[in-house]
Amino acid sequence: MRPRVLLAASLACAPVFAQQATNAFDDPFLRATSAIANCPVPAGPLYTPEQVREQAHSRAQSGTSCYYSGRCRLPNAYLYDKEIAPRVVQYLNRDERLADSSVWITVRQRHVVLQGCVRTKEQAETMERSVGLIDDVVGVVPQLSVPGEAPKYPLAHKQ
């Protein structure tokens, strides 16, 4: 009788496992700096299969419209993301004003999301302004916390 109960329980959980969130669009997600040891790790760009279905058309459309309108040199705005990500990491690593932070970046449609911990609000503002000047970046979304603040982003699950 016990094997049937286990089988029934595992089958009941199957839809939950099928809805496992992944980075299905392969949005760049990189750690840029790591000076603050206890900074909570962001979840990164995760999408359920349902979210992938919902966003697939709008991603194709908005990426293509950028090219057709003449605002992008590449035929899809998402093609820039993998080029932008390492340049943002390189910049954040080389700017001494930002070296004592712990920041992860996500790049999506030429927008850079900064998640992590900084020492001061001024450092966060400097980081946002500086990253916004990197070639091909069209926007910066700061989700940075200073000491004593709760994280402003979803956290990675500990395994």
C-alpha cells in the first residue's frame, strides 16, 4: 500500500516540478563585484513555462520594433545583452569608487538591473549614473541596498 501512496504523492507534485522557473530566455546574469561578504544573492532572471509563453511574443515584437524604428543597429534589442553584460562587469571592477560593493547585474533588452549591496546611497547613485553611460545601455534599474536595509530584490533559494 505504501508504494501507491508515494506514487500518488509524486504524481500530484508533478505540475509543481513542471512549473520550475528557469532562465529560459538566457538573460545575462553575472556577479560584478564581491566586497561585501554577507550580501544576499539575488534570484536572477527566472521564468515559469507560463511566463515564457506569455512573454515570447512581446520579446520578439519589442526587440524587432527597435530595429525597424532605426533605434538599434541589430535586428533584435535582446542581441545587445550578451555584449553589454561583460562591459558592465569590467567597468564596475575597474572603478575604484565602486570596488567595495557586492553587485550582480542582469541585462534585458539593453536595460541593466543592478542588484546587491553598496556602502552608501551616494555609491549607488554613482553606480547607476556610470553604468548608464556604457555604450548601448538604454536604462539602469537600481535595486541596491545600503547597510541596515532589506534587499530590494527577490533572493536566490538556498539549496
